Amino acid sequence: MQNNQSGHLAEFMALCYLRLKGYKFVARNLQNGHGTGAGEIDLIVKKQQTLVFVEVKKRRDIATAAHSILPKQQARIRRSAESFLAHHTEYGEFDIRFDAVLVEFPFKLKHLTNAF
């Protein structure tokens, strides 16, 4: 399986997993804040009054995936989240959280709440 295909599969698996945990889908692969140094947000989901920006990391093992979300990438995701919130005022009263879903094939997932 090619890397981009496995990445899309990992995101699909993460979304299914989060939906089973009661999260509702908001957006996927959102590229926001062009020209601001913002990065792509893999998934945006919500649960009750919490809006969650999710980074999905697929690696050969869960531990490697956990260590692959570097501070520079975290900052880009935060900037993108700020841009998203500026354009979607309907989420203005929501609590905000940054999570990660770590994926190891064939089928091992770990959800880290408040990952960064």
C-alpha cells in the first residue's frame, strides 16, 4: 500500500474509532490559514460542547507515532485551528482541545486526549 493510501486509511480508521466513542464529524483534511504558516488539520470532531482538532499519526508502532508530533507541527496545527475558529463563529462558545490518534497497522489505535 502506498504511503498516501495508508495515511487516508489511518484517518478513516481514526474517524470511525472516534465516532464509536461518541464524537461527531465536523471536517477532514482541512487546510486553513494559507500564508500564515498554518498546517493541515487531519480531523475536526465535536462531542457535546468540545471541539477537538485531531492529528492522526500512522507509524510502524504506537510509540514511534507518539513521538512524531513535533513542536513545530503542533504550532502549525494551532494556527490552523485559530483560522478555522475565526471563520466558523458557531463554535465560539465551545471548549477547544488538541488530540492525537496513533495508528499502527494492521489495526491498533490509541487516542490521546489533550495530546498537545
